[in-house]
Amino acid sequence: MKVTRITTYRVPPRWMFLKIETDEGVVGWGEPVVEGRARTVEAAVHELSELVIGQDPSRINDLWQAMYRGGFYRGGAVFMSAIAGIDQALWDIKGKVLNAPVYELLGGRVRDRMKTYCWVGGDRPADVIAQIKERMTHGFDTFKLNGCEEMAIIATSKAVDAAVSRVAEIREAFGTDVEFGLDFHGRVSAPMAKVLVRELEPYRPLFIEEPVLAEQAEYYPRIAELTSIPLAAGERMYSRFEFKHVLERGGISILQPDLSHAGGITECVKIAAMAEAYDVAVAPHCPLGPIALASCLHLDFVSWNATLQEQSMGIHYNKGGEVLDYVRNKEALKLDAEGYAMPFTGPGLGIDVNEELVIERSRDAGDWRNPLWRHADGTVAEW
Ligand SMILES: [Mg+2]
């Protein structure tokens, strides 16, 4: 079998899918994207496709190494997301050829179902209580919200109080009937992270995500010393070679590799195994579409330390497209009454992509961008 063609489709709300075709008619789907930089990743996919077209799609490990090592310069959000999408599609093809779900090819399941959580509150967290109440009617009891809005490098008591009182309100309203993680989203600098983790400690959030940016990872162990709240990070780390430094330094309790950013299934399974060796949990990052989510779930089903799966149904970014829109067998991604995802039964990634709809919506996909925020004095703020 040989790969004959790789086609990319940018689709709303802010995703990109790719299709790999073969000379035997088997096709595979992947989701290579950096949110807000889809066209850049698209160019990278088509450059890398020179290494894949004409090759045997069953040799995923070798194709991965060719894409990673074959170009001298490697790593980073763009290259690793391009590799991720191609890798996912190659696994989809392998599963279809061997008539087995990807998790079977990875050694089989370690769990019967996988806990998911959903987002509430939006970019500038608001209406959190009402949104949690609404989502609880769909069976969710685990949530994530942004921990704060813009946070200056040295912030006011007012800004700290706003962040803390929102969290206090959640515990007041729901007690321990719900669990929630707080995403600092890289908005908080090291000085304020120290203040916030102490102030938030009494409300026992499930985790604090990106307490500081990944480029300030030397602070993770220092912040972890100040709090018993588990720290999470990883959506802006792109390979084993980056994650190893974080694991060696310590401080992070939950790694959050993104299956569409960190080299795909091949790489993230290895990252999860490294985390297990350090007694660190994994909660794959996934504010993306159905192919990314399916890829995450295959990892979750084979990784003992996978603890929670993010998914983007109803997330504030999904304007003009929802996770299930592009999938024909929607039941494959349907959650049970307690917010768990069930194992896929179909071969490959287990989802049947509605190609006609993908083509139709790709015609006016638009270019999603995150907002550019500024502080009161006009300096750029982390979004
Ligand atoms: Mg995050």
C-alpha cells in the first residue's frame, strides 16, 4: 500500500482536518492545527507530505522519525502539529486495514470508560454558576474555567479578590457536588502565581493549569512547594524532549499534551508513559474538533495515568461549528449520563468523518484569531 495524496481542509470554528488517501482506497483522517495559525500549519503539512506521499502508510514509526529528524530543524508548535495530524491519519489507516480500533493496536484498554470535563465561563469568566447548573443537567460534574482575566505582573488586591471570590462562589453554590480546574492560561506571572495559589488553596480546585507560562517552567517546582493544589501544564509543550525537562524538575502533577500539537498519537503515548514513570497524571488538552478528541481518547484508553479528558462541546470558541457536526456516527462520541466517554467500536480512530460537510464548510472557513489584549497602561497582556 502507498500513500497517494494528502488534502487539507480548514473548517469553522477554527480547526483544520487532513485526509490521507492510499492506492488501495483506504483513507485516514487527522486534525493538524495551531489555533489561530491554521494556514501556517497547512503549509507545513504540505511540505512534510513530500516525505509521506509514495510511502507505505503502515510504517508510522519510520514516517514519524523521517518527518521529525529528516529536516534538521524540528520541534515547536507548527512542525509538531503538522506531524500530529499526519500521524493521526496514519493510525486511522492502520486501524482500518487491520480492522481494529487504535487502542487495540496500542495493547488494549486499561479502563472501561473515560471521565471528561467541560468548559464554563468563557474568555473572561462570567455566568459561571448558571453555566455549571445548565451543564449539570447534561450529566457533567467536572468543569474548567479561566482563573482570571488580564493579570498584571504585579496585580492589585482587587484583581486577586475577583479571581478568588469567583471560586468561593462555586464552592458555596455546589459544595463538593462539583469539581473544577482553574486555567491560569499563562495570564499570571510568577509573583502573582505565588499569591493566587495560597489564596485559592481553601477552595480545593482540582488543579491549576499553566500557573505560569511554559517558558517559565523553572517556577513550577517552586510554586508547587507553596501549595497542595495539583499543578497542570503541557498544552504548549511539543515533544518528549520538552516534557522530559518538566518531569525532571518536578512540580507538575498533571501533564496536558495536546494530541494535535505534540506529534500525535505516536509521540503522546510515549509522553504519557514517561509521566507514569514519574507518578504524574495525564489529562490531554483538547479544545479542538472530533478527530483530535478521538485521538486523545485512544491514548486515554491505553494509559493507566490518564485522569481527565478535556473536550470542547459547548466551549466558548465553537462559533459556527461543533464537535459532532462533522461526524456521521455521532453516537461514537456520545458521553454517558456521568460525563464519561465510551470506547470506540469502529476500526481506526472510530469516527466516520462527513467529508461532504467538511468540503462545504471549508469553502468559507474564515481565519480565527484570539483577541489581542492590553493592560490599562497599553502594554500587551497575555490572553
Ligand atoms: Mg489551558
